[in-house]
Amino acid sequence: MKLVAVSRVLNEDDVIEAFVRHHATFVDHHVLLDNGSVDRTIEILKKLREAGLSLTVFANRAPVFSEMAFNTFLYRYAVEEQQADGVIFLDADEFLDLRRIGVGLRRRLADLPADTPGLRFRMIDYHASASDNPKDLLVPRRIRMREPVPGTTEKVLLRRVMPSWKVVVDAGNHKALLDGKELPCLPERRVVLAHFADRGHWRRLARVLIGRLKVLAVGRQEISQSRNEHYVFTYETLRDAPERLGLTENFGAFPAADDTWIDDRIAYAGGPLLFTEVGDERLHALRAVIAMAEGLAEQHARLIDTNHAVRLQVDQWASQFQRLI
């Protein structure tokens, strides 16, 4: 029973080493697709591969929302090239928590009825707080406070489904489709994904800006499907009234833990961190957003340079004037 993890990553150098090391204890191979990281993410992945971890890393720097195509590519590669019996979809801020299942993932997958295409896991949000040790670079050890119950968001572990070229994995890895019909994966409540999205305020702002711009860049089709809808409020506030977000000198400081949060550190299964370094959150966020804006500008320029009709359309837009006052 060969189990392969697949992940899309973008500017995750604070967590990528712990993420890969943790899941290397559960899976046989990890396939990662980098979407244009400008931090140390690729450098760390190269060092992990050199250290003997079983990794394959691809890159696609398209600065637009293409999650369905990316996820589907990763699934098909895992099945067709890695000969995976099961494929688990993970983001770099999601850590499998198997403390409650009692058996390994391979055994759980092998015990499924033959007509069950896979499993669904719920996510539970962990939050950084003032009680964290800021000097501890190991994210799942440093951040131990979580919500009392999992949310409604789920990710899938998908069996090998044939023919694999007909399988499509939806944006967010929340479901898979075969011939347009959702594959009925079984909920597994004894496994949760510990979600460490809340690792730093500046990183979160950068993630919101980049995520929303990617959706806006691909037009009405994706906008109409409410892609990254959870980013809209913060994005529009940052755009229209940034003072409401409290962007002061103390913006990066974490608040005291909420009374409803539970102290429940996950059992990190990876080894010590050898390649992760302390970074400046503000500069990291700034560089990430600039790289995203530059990517969009360069893609726009390529369209103009290679398509005469596009150039004419842009010139036409530029010749239109509106009197405001």
C-alpha cells in the first residue's frame, strides 16, 4: 500500500521543513508543486532531498488562480508516475494528527470497502498567541492553542481511481470528481488536520492579497464561483480602509489566548529542524506581494507582446477618458 502526499506551496520557508519531516513518517513519497516562491522554500526542499527524504518538486509560476488544474496534475502524477495506491492532499500549513485513530493511514485505507474511493478529514484551526515561545522555530510545537472543535472544511485522501485521467480534483482539495460526479469519500472523524494558517499577521496579509489577486486575474468565471471568498473582507478593508486593520508598530504582536481555545499540542513526528532560519515577517510579506504583482505585470506584457488583438484592446481602453469633476 503506497501512500503519496501531494502539496501546492508558495513562500512557506517558516514551516516547510517541519511539514515535510512530519509527513515523511506517514507517507512513502511527497510531491510538491511550487507556485513561485521567492523565499527559501525551494532551497530548503533541495536540502531535504539531499538529506535523503523522498521528494519530487515541480514548479509552475503562473500568477493566476489555477488550483483545480494544479491539484489534478498532482493527483495524476502520483497515481501514474509514483504508482500511488492512495494520495493525500495537504497544504504546507496542515499537519496530520493521527493520535486518535489507533492504526496507520495505510491500514485504514486498506480496510476500506472496495467501492469506497477514499477518506475525508476535517480541519481544526490552531492559533498563535502571546503564550507561544517566539524563539521556537518548530511551528507545531510553538503553536499549541486550538479551536474547541473542528470546522466544516475537509480535505480528501483519494484512492487510485481508474482511469486516472478522468479524475479532477477541485480547488482547495475538498473533493474529487469522476466524469463530473463527486467521488463519495468516507468521513474519518478520528483523523484531523491541524491547520496552522495563523502563524503571523504579516504573512496572513500577504496570503490574502496574493490569493485574492490570483482570483481577480482570471476573470468572471472564477469570481462567480466565490473562490477564496474568505479573503474578500480583509482584502477590501486593506484596499479601501487599511487603518481599520490596526497596521501600527505593534501589528505583528500576538494577543493573549482566547478563553475558548484549548491547549492541545499535536504530536510532531518529524526530526529536528536543520535548515529553517529566523526571518523578518514584514520583509517576507513585502517581497511576496511584490513578486506576485510583478508576475501579473509580466504576464500582461506577454499578452500584449504576443497578441495583436490584445494590444489593440488595451490601446482602446487607454484612449477612453471619463470626466470626474
